[in-house]
Amino acid sequence: MDRSELSDSFRLRFLDKAAVETREDKLKGPVNPWRLCTVTQVEELKSILRILPVWASGIVFSAVYSQMSNMFVLQGDTMDRHMGPHFEVPSASLSMADTIAVIMWVPIYDRVIVPAVRRWTGRDRGFTQLTRMGIGLVISIFPMLAAGALEVVRLRSAARHHLYDDPDAYVPISIFWQVPQYFMVGVAEVFTFIGQLEFFYDQAPDAMRSMCSALSLTTVALGNYLSSLLVTIVAAATTRNGKLGWIPADLNRGHLDYFFWLLSVLSLLNFGVYLLIAKCYTYKKTKDDEKTSANDVELL
């Protein structure tokens, strides 16, 4: 596979020593690839190392995304799931709102947002990939706030109707009040997950594009692990001294809203760290890009 030559960058300069030919290398004859690398190989390694912090910032987002299949479902199970007198909506089926949001927002982004932003920034894609992901991280805070607010209302209704310790009881609030939080997760997904795929493909070395594009899938896996870890920590910390904790078997006696607030705070902190990462990030440049820029200057 042909690889474009990468320009020497000014970051991680200590790795440049791997491309410096010593007298010993000259005397030994054939080049040992474990001792001497090309500048392009060094820059490819730098590209991977630069991508990793951006990749790590997607783990908290994936933890938020994973709530659609666990805490949102548990919350929905305690609400009024009736649609008509004889049909009950499965709480897990509300994740279709996420799918609908993606189907709606992908064309809106491509046909409306990108052309509008392009006139402002002059870039073909409108936003940079890092900006697009950052917008998604900001949006991901709001579904947790919405879920927390809904849980506060649900708990007050449960207390008003004395709905405790009855596994068949449901709070008289329609499950469709959950639709906004699912929908907002879908909107965040359009910005973050698609932005990640574009970023990893564009910024990865040519020979590793497929592998780096798959990195976004690892954030989903690690996000699920992080969510499970948070539940374990929260359960251990909030059930001391015989307390029921935030997430007991009977959610009407718990404080699932606190868990959603916790995820909101983590998402906000994650966005703050992401801003620092994005500010320090330098996009990959090839020698062809430099030649093109030089030709453009000459034409001017």
C-alpha cells in the first residue's frame, strides 16, 4: 500500500532519534529496521500517539450513551407504559427515538448546518472534526440533565401516591416523557460518533486507517465498562450503614436522579479536558500538502 510521506513535526521530538543514522548503522551494512526508521515511520507513530487522548475523551460519552440500555430502561419500567387500554410499550423500545434522531439529523447536518457553517469558516466540511466532536460532547450533558429532572418529578409523584415496595405499581407519568432524553442522545451521536470516525480515518497513518477507524468501537466497549464501574462504586458508597443507596431494587426509594447528575458532572469535566486536548492538537500534514500550500503562495 502506498503511503504519503509525512512532514517532520515539532511535537514529541524525542522520537526523532529513531530516524537519526549513526556511524554504527553505516558500518553494519544493511539497515536494521528495529534500530533505524524513516521520518515517515516516526511521524506515523506520532500521529497514533496524538490521536489517543482524543480517543480517550470518547469513553465518558460512551458511558452516557450506554444509559439507553440500562438506567433509562429501569426508569421507564416504573412509569406508565400504557398506550391505549390493552397495549403496554416495552420500555427498551423507546431507544427508537435515538435512531429517529440520527436519521433526522444526519441530513440536517449535511444539507443545512454544513453549508451555513462553510460560508462562515470557509472549510468544505464546515466545522473541523474536533469542533464537531466537541459539540457532541456538550449536547451529551443535556440528556443526563433531562433524565435527572424527570426522575425528580417521578420520585415526587411516587411519594404523593405512596408507591413503595410494590413491584407491580407504576408511577402515573407517561413513559413518553423519556423521549427527549433518548432523542438528545441521538443528536449527540450524530456529532460525536460520526465526527470520531472521520477524525480517526483522516488523521491516522495511511497504513493504519482501518485499525484507527475501529478505535471508536473500543470507546463504546470501554464506556460500558465505565458505566458498570460507576454503578458498582455508587452502590458500594451509598449503601453503607444499612442505607438503601441511590439505585435500590425499588427505585421509588432510591435516588436515580443523583446518578444522572453524577454523569452530567463527569460529562462536563470530560468536555473541559477535551477542550485542552483539542487546543493542543496539531492536524497531520503530508509533504504533498506543503507543496500544494507553496504553489498556492506562488500563485498569489
